[in-house]
Amino acid sequence: MTMLSTTAIGAKFPGGAAMDVARIQRQIFDDGYADEFIPAVMHWLPMRPGRERLLEHVARFIPFLDAIQRYDREFGDGELKKEILQGRFAGDFVPRVLHWLQHRSGDELRKFPEFTDWFEAVRGYAKTFGETRFLARAADVLPVAYLSVENYRVNSDQMAPVETAVSKLSVQEITALFDRDPWLWNLVMSMWEYANGKTRLTTYPWNISLPIADICNARCIFCTSWLEGRELISLEQIDALDEAIRHALYLGLVGHGEPMAHPKFKEIADKLSRLIDRRATLYTITNGYFLTSMFEQLERLNIMSYSISLNAASAAVHEEVMGLGANGFEQVLGGIRKLIAYRETKNPDLRVYITMVVTAQNVHEAAEFVRLGNELGVTEIWLRSLLPQSSHVPGLNYHLLPPSAHPEFKTHQAAAIQAIAGSRVPVQADPNAWAMDVISPMLRKEVRRNPPALIHREDALRDRKLRMQSAHLYKAERTALRGQRRNDAGTIVSMSGGELHIATPAAPYSFAAEIAITRQLGALEGARSPSLNIDVKVNAGIVGIGVLDSQTHQFTDRKFIAAGFDGVLTLDLPSDVEAHLIVENGDEKGGASQASIRSMTAVAQQPEGLLGGLRLRAPSQSIDLISHLKIHNPADPLDDGLNPLGRTPRLACRAVYYNLYINEMFFRVNPCCYMQNVPGYQEVRFDGSAKFMDVWNSPAFIDIRTKLRDGPLYAACRRCPEKW
């Protein structure tokens, strides 16, 4: 990578000779991009096309930097440096300089002719190399808004200041600025409607996920899409969404299966390429099998991000894990290499990710997978962990998948850690999580007692009855009790009077209930681990109540209480965002027990330590506790008469303004994955029979937006990162 010479830097800046290339690179790549202004510039320059031509302007560029330092010394505001650093990414450097210069007064600029000199040099560069997007609308973008001039892309960590800036405008001002650009008007106006708490929207959602196909040509041992997927999006359904698609900033071509396995994918790609705005960012998740055969359509769509499920570093393991045939591995690698070559020659912004879901069948190749990613030159490598399961997945031998089941697991785990440490390509992985038992303790015991018959994937695909047999691990007869419900695990639960009643089976340390506890992401940074106060009464036997860390699957706190206990039990919560409250029979002799949980309250060391929600997860059903258990948010009024259920007032949720996730082929419209868990949420379906905006402004969505604005809204929906 070309860098300005150490001599050139040292000639103009005191102490600059010490700022050698190695130090600059460390600051850029180790310290998270440009803690100092000059490294940011150094990072930006080599990334430009025609950089050799641009570097000819070094003689004009160095005085420009010197002038900035003198300007800051005289006027003392450091404004340019602040704006650049707040922009986070040095790729926005030139538009920020241009924009900043255009807002300086003439008197200021006349003292620093170097500003104008560099300004004109950049104009000439942009004209020569066609990067007109650096100049487009530079003066139109609000001075305090961090909308990138480059394609107007908005980084999620820049969303809040954009919304703050936009909220101060009037509708007339927005229209005056962007009346000739409906796509950009929709984006800015959507932020304005969110920032001002509007409930009936005039704008389309601009973060859209389209379920192209549920079918899949792969047979992954950890996935069910090939077993259950049958649905395909139609061209008519895409037509019904054409206006929303036209206004998309982000468009995902996804689904529960392989998007390119859709028999009409070429027609879909052609239709979408005519609908989408060229400034939109498209992304897809794929197994990579069709990358080469569909490359012409993918190039026309200008997809900017590919997440490729590779799952192996050799052909043999690829076939074992994914079932794409003897030549499948080489075919996928050929497609990846084609994408990398395209990135190097035509689209430097293209991002190519490869992923591996680490299992017992491929953990021995995790280290080699990292090395393969480096050899291919991908953007990033993801080593994903299996999802925990509290019930057996029909058709899958899931109990054989945990990486820790491999006899040499620790050796392969250590090798992977070493490979990750030496990787030039960024790796997203948590090797410690591979040691977790993703099968719940209750299910693990049952698997040991009654090992399920192993099912070959072709048999599971061919015979649905055989496939379902693997789900029936629990031999105990299901018993219906009056006023109570019993799940597959033998748990008896019922709810009445705002209490949760739990009866454990007569077996020592048998699982009774698992309650997922989710807190607001990032809310507890810097705080001590919070505690959970549980108001509980034990009616019979001995009950064990413990908190299980979702990352380590170890108890952080666990207590046993006997019949006669009636009061508040305090347990420590882990620092992780999600934990699980485990209720079990604590009688080692196996006597049955009964208990009632009346309420739960989170207690933290700072006001931001909140519970985001409580939900009982059981194998056969999900019982909503939000309506029955009190969630105390320290920001809420303490008077139960004003806020009887401890719900939050306003939440900064953007989902029902910005997001359109169509989760099923029946076009169930959800703004986010968890919105259906909010009590009172009414399912909304879009089948094309009504106008999209009528659906987007249906009573269910208006109700949720009203609760977001005015409160109260149950804290259950705060399941997503703060930046979204």
C-alpha cells in the first residue's frame, strides 16, 4: 500500500520524522482507524483510484495540513479535526473537507490560501477520475448530520446524530433540499418522522429483507431449511412491493434457504435490478454453489456484501457437513475466487465473508478454514457457534453436533485460536463458546436415557414420518391436568392472578422451567453485575432456582429453598446480556415440589441497568410472562398505580420506521425479529390486495409507534443492539 514518505511528513510537522510508516499503520489498523488526524489522511490517500496521480499533489497537500494546524491555533475550535474524527471512517475525508470549506467565512479562508489551493486540487482529481459523488450535494447535506456524501450511506453508529440534525428541520425544508431526489427524500424524511415520533408515516421503510426462497440445494447437518422449506417468492409478490423496493437503502436477498436455488432467480434479479436505486446496498446470504452460474445477474444487481456459508476447508468435510456433492467444494471456491477477482478489478468496496458453523464434524478444520480465508483474500472470516436447543430438532441428529463431542476438541480449539491470532484477515469467533453444551441439561439427560435413532439425511428428506420420530425423545406420557399445561419436558405450569405456578416432576434435580432473561444491550457497561429479586413461595418439596450464563452455560448463582419459604430470593446475574433462570426439583430423593413466582425485579448499580424482558421458553410452547410478571425499570415511576406492570416509557426503537422484514412467504410483515413478542402486537400480513402504505400504517403499527412515543411499551422488544 502506497504511503507518503517519512521524509515528506517530517519536513512539515514538528516531530513528524518520528511518525514513520510502521507507527502510522499501527495507529490505523490496531487503534481502530485514526486516533489522530494525520493517520486518517494517510489511510484515505492510498485507497483512492488513480492514487499515483493524486500523490503528485503532495506538495499542495502538505501545506494544506500545515494550514489546518495554523487555523486551529488561531481560531481555537479544532472543528475540522473534530468533524473528521466523528465521521469515524477516513473514506469520508474529502467530502467532509469540501463541505467544511464551503461553510467557512471568506475572511477566514483568505488568511489560508492553501485551503483554496487544495480545494481546487481535489475538484480536479474528482473530475479526472469520475468520483463526482464526492462533490454531489456537499452543500446540501446538513452541517451537523453525518450522512456520508458517498452514496449517502448511513452507518448505524452515525444514526443518532443524523436524526438529531434532521429533527430540527421542517417538512418544507426537507422537501426544498431533496425535492428532485425522491429516494433521498424518503431516507431523510423517514428519519424526521422517527425523530419527531410520528405514528402515521408518509415514508417507506428503507431496510428491507426479502425472503427469496425457503428451499435449499444443500443438506446441512445443522439446518432444517432443506427439510421444511417449500416456499418461493413470486414475481407478482415483488411487484406488490415495488415502491418499497425502489426506496430501499439496504435490500437483503435472503430467506430460510438458498436464494439462488429459486428456479426463477434470473428473472427476479432482472426485475430487482430495474427497481432498485443504484445507491442502495444489496446483500445476500448464500452457500455459494450458484455464484459462477449466476454471476452475470449478481453483477447487474451490484450486490455489495456476500456472506458465504462454506463450513469446511476440504472437499470431504464440505460434503459431509453440507451435502453439495463431491465437486461442490471446488465449485463454491471457484465462485469465491471470481468475486475476489471482481473486487480487485472493478469494485473495491465489495465485501466477501465466509462462515463456518463449528460442529464436531468440522472443528478439526477450523484452523485450516482461517488459513483458507487468508489465502482467498476474503473480507472477513466468521466462525459461528451452534444455537442452544431446549428440544430436539425434527430430522436432525443435533445431539451429536456440539464441537466438544470431538475426541480431540481441545487440541483443535487451541489450533484455531492460534490461527485466529495470526490471521491477516479479521476473524469473528468465540472459541470458548464451542465448549458449551448447546443441548439443555434436561434434554441431555433424556438423550442419555433414550438415545434417538440416528437418521440419515436422505431418509429424513424422503420420509416425513421417520423425520418426526427424532422429535419424540420424551417417553413420558403427556398428561392434561385441569387448569394446568404440561410440556414435553414433563414440566407442569399454569398462570393465574399474575403468578407463575411451577410443579416439578418427581425426579431428583429434574428440569422444571427455563426463563430467558434479556437485558438492553450495552446498558450495563461499567456497572457491577446486577442482581435479580424473585418474589417466590414454595408450597411443597424443595425447589432449586439458579441463573445460567448464556455464554458459559455455568450457574452464576444457585439456591435451594424448601416448603414454607415465602419471600424474596436474591440471585446474581452474569454481566452478559442474556441469561437463563433455571427452576428445578432440588430434592435429591426425587420428591415432587411446587412453587409460585409472583414477580421479578432487576436491581443494578446504575439506572441504565435494566431488564429488557422475561419470557418462558419451553419445548412445546412459549408462555408469555410479560403480562404476568413485573419488570421494574429504574427509569419508570415507582407508583404501581401509574405504572402497574413496570413497563418502560418511551423506547428509542427504530424498527417500525425503518425496517421491513418479511418473515414468511405468507408475507407476515414484521419490522424486527422480536416484534411479535410484544404483548398486544397484532400480526400484519401483506398479500398485495391492499396498498403497501395502508399495511405499513395499519392499526397494529400505529399502536406500537404510539407506545414507543408516549409509553408505556413493554420492555420485551428491546432485544436488538442500541445502534439499531
